[in-house]
Amino acid sequence: MGVTPKKDKNGTYYVQYRKRDIYGNSIKTTKRGFKTKKEAEKWYARFLLQQSSSMDMLFKDFWELYMEDMSSRLKITTLKQKQFKFKKNLLPYFGNVPMNKITVPMIRKWQNDMMALGYKPTTLKTINNELHAIMKYAVDYYDLGKSPCDRAGSMGKSKADERPHWSYEEFSKFIEAVVNKQDAWLGFNIIYWTGVRVGELLALRVSDIDFENSEIRIDETRTVLDGEELIDTPKTDSSVRVIKIHEELLTAIREYIDALYKPKPDTLLFAAHTKRFFEHEMDRGIKISGVKRITVHDLRHSHASLLLKMGHNFLEISKRLGHGSVRTTIETYCHAAEDSQERIADSLGKLDRGDADGV
């Protein structure tokens, strides 16, 4: 094996070995904490497979190499989300399988098991993409000849079906039902009237509210993943934006901040809350008001649909929502665009019949 595990003073075993740093230099290092000599030997054998880039290495060992490389290329929130998906959905199935022993039937069975868990189609697609990404990485940068994912096919959908949303009348009934909880009431109002994402709402600070110019600045997102709170830059560069708000919403935000205990510029407006709090409050408000069930994120879609109904164009809406392109906005809200087409046809029909006002 090349090295012999040694016993530490506390009774555990350790291995002293050499590895190459990111500059290719050979450095001596130590791995401690093994309960038995056999456990230390087994770990070192796996380490040698990693160093040799052999595709005989286990999926879980290759995953460590993959994540180490990705850690310098991805945002911390993206990296944590990737780690969460791998640990929950991939490692339990493929962790102890050698990379070159992962087969098409094995992947198909895994896909069937995932679909049986009742995940949303878009979630299934995302999970499948994670497996595809690591296998492609093995093909591109290591010695895996071809990816079994290419023949296994995919699962799920890249885009959700038509987004459910509320009309203004439905939102009015709902918001009245949660008026007794100021934090929930304000949070839902901010999402509905600005279209911010839930993570963007949770990251809002006192300093993000420009009372003089009636604006909200979006430059952070906050989430809790696997018990850890993460605050990072938003989803894309275009997600960093400034949103104009109307006077009534501005006043509600001012009253809320005034009620906080000694707020400072960097104080989070919803520091004590997570996405789960708003999900619970939405369930409560829906039950009381009797409106149809949607998710907290669907309030963002309700905002976009409201703007389309009011006659605003896709470019205006795209910038307000922080989409990377207008195409994303059009594809996401194509159902509303179809409604607009019907209104256009009705208007043209009235004009042709002489029923419309002059143009």
C-alpha cells in the first residue's frame, strides 16, 4: 500500500501520506481519526484511486473530487444546493458503486424510484441533471469512456406547466385573512406588489429601502439549507436590480421598520423567519379566505400576470422580475400572452364592427 497506519496517543489511527496541491507540488499531510487500522488502510486505498484518476473509484469518492473542483467555480448557495441534492438523492443509490460500473439499467431504476417519491417534474429534471453533470465531468476530465446517462434518457420537465396565480380579487381576500400577523402580511404584500423571490424577500435589510425615491434594492438572497443559513448574491447578475414601489407599500414598510427593536441599516426585515414561516402562513390564509391553493413563489407569478393584464410589456416585466432575458419571461408567462392575444382580437373585432372608440 505504500504507507502504514500508525496508532495515535488517543487510541485512534492516522495515515501520513503525500499528495499534490493545486500547483502540482508534492506535500506531506496527515489524515487522523480512524477507529481501526483496517479502516485507515481502506481510506488510503480509496485515496490512491482518486489520485490515479482511475474510474474504479467509488462514486462517492469521485463526488468528492468533483465538488472540490466545483467549490472554486460556483456560488456558495449553488454549491450547497448541489451538495444537498447529491447527499439526499444520489449518494444513497450510487455512493458505493465504482464509476465504471454504473449502468443504464441502474440509472433507469433510480429514475423510477425518484419518480415514485412524488417529486414535481421540474425537481426530477434538476436531480437528473446533477447525475448527468457528474458523469459528463468524468468523461470530459477523467478516463470514463462514455456516460450511461446519454442512453438512459431523462426524467421530469425543464419547465413547469402553466403557473397558478391569483387575481387581484383573490389576493385581496387572502391578504385580509392574514392581517393579524404584521410580518406575514407585509411579506406577502412585498412579493405580490414587487415580484421578488422568497429568498430575496428574506434578505431585505433596512438599508435596501430607499424611502426618498420609493425604491427597493435587491442585491442578496437568503436561504436555509440543511439547517444552515446562507446569504449570497442573487440567482443571476440581472437579479441585482432596483424596484420602484407605490406609496401605500412604502408606508407599510416604514411602519413595520419603525416597530422593529432598534433597527440598524444592516438589520434584516425578516431576520426571525424562513421560507417555511411564509409557507405556513400561506396555508393558514388560504384556509381562512377560501381562495384556491397556490405556493408562496406563485405570488411572484401573480405579480407578473397582474402587470400583463394591466398592459405592461414583457421587457418591463422582465427587468422588474430580474430575469436573465425577455425570452425567459415570455416562455414563463405564455398563458398570459395568449390571454392578451384574445383581448387584441376582441378589440380589433370591435373596431371592425364600428363598436370601438376612435383610434
